[in-house]
Amino acid sequence: MRQPRVADLLADTLRARILRGELPDGSLLPKQSDLLEEFGVSKLAAREALRILETEGLITVRRGNTGGSVVHAPKRDSVAYMLALVLESRQAALPDVGYALQQIEPFCAALCAQRPDRRTAVVPELRRAHESLVHAVETGDEKRATPASREFHEAIVRLCGNETLFVVAGALETLWTAQERDWSEHATRAGFFPEPALRRQALDEHAQALSLIEEGDAEGVARLLRGHLQTAQKYPMTGVSEDQRVQATLLRPLVQPAEHA
């Protein structure tokens, strides 16, 4: 078995400090001279360790007069961007993403309904998101309606209480949000939006989901959301062929991956 190089060991130590929060997001890594003194490594090993961390997106090495290495704590949105890149490389179709959400989000809603603290930790946030959508629909603010609807769905995943699902399903939600955002912009220019009756149906189903979660009806809210998502996803797919591929570039306005100097 290959023995770890000094640069790998130094990168491992610094990475662990970033992940534990000892080196917070936006802070600067210790100067190279300090790293050499603390760890007793060569300049070459220190530079290689920084290169490893920069490749992983955990730091940005600033060159020139400003200098220093800026820490980037891992964020969920970066998972969405990487997921989009992988899916695009595999030529995954958009309906494939939508179908995955139809399976995962109802499960997250069921977990929300099963939380003992749902009335204080889940319901108030979902209600705020729902009221934002109600206001957008009732005032005819179509530009705001789609983002408000997505906030409700994203909140269901965020509040499910399972960190792994929050990251994995949340990445899917972010990817789909980018698709809906792109559709909404085109719809605004073309003057095409769902009919008022369908908007009202979506509002009613959001309200029902909120009530079922508050009541603790995990099975009921999962069943409701499965049907709701099948209908709701039709509009972002309007004019989109079954083989339309995922486009990672759509996530750039939502996700800003670390820039490398």
C-alpha cells in the first residue's frame, strides 16, 4: 500500500479543520511560513497541499499582492452544481430528474409529518412559504409565483429532519428550481402561464399538504404530493422534448462554485 505523501497528510489535516469549522468559511488559511513552522514541512509540500485543497474547491489561492488562501466551507448548493455536471455528462433527461423528485419529495414530506416538533419547527416555515405564494397568486405577480412555489417544495426537503436527504434531495430540488426558473423567464416573455384555476388547484394542494403535515398524517401527505408533483411538473416541461438534457449552466445564477484565481 502506498504511503501517504507529506502533502497529502498536510491537506488531510487542513481539510479536517475546514470541515470542523475551525477554519470558517471566508477566513484565510495560515500563511505559508506559519504552515512550515507548525508542521515542519517543505515549501514544495505546502504548495502541493494547497493545490489539493484548491482542486477540491475548499480554498481559493489568491496570487499577487493580495495573496493568501481563502477558505470555502462545503455548501449544499455546490452539490447541486456537481450533480448537474455529472447528469449532463451522462446525458440525463429532464423528465428523469422530475421523476426522481416525484419519488423522493413525498418521502421527505412524510418525515416532516413524523417529526415530534413539527408544529414548531416545520409548520410555521411551511406556512410562511405558502402565504408568500398565496399573495403572489392573488396579486397576479406571476414573476414571483414560481419562485414562491419552489420555496414551499424546497422547505419540505430542508425541514425533513434527515441531513443526508436534505443534501441529496435538496440538490435535486435546486436542479429542478433552475429548470423552473428558466421556464418562468421564457413564460414571462411569451405571456404564457398556467390558467388561474390550475394555480388555485396548486394553492389548495399546498394548503392540504400543510394541514396533513401538521396533523402528522405521513401517508396522506406523501400520497397527496405524488399526485401534486406529477401535475405541477407539466408546466416547466411545456415545449420540452422527452429527451431534453440537463444543463448545468442553468444553475449558475443559483449556485456560484468557488472561483480559482
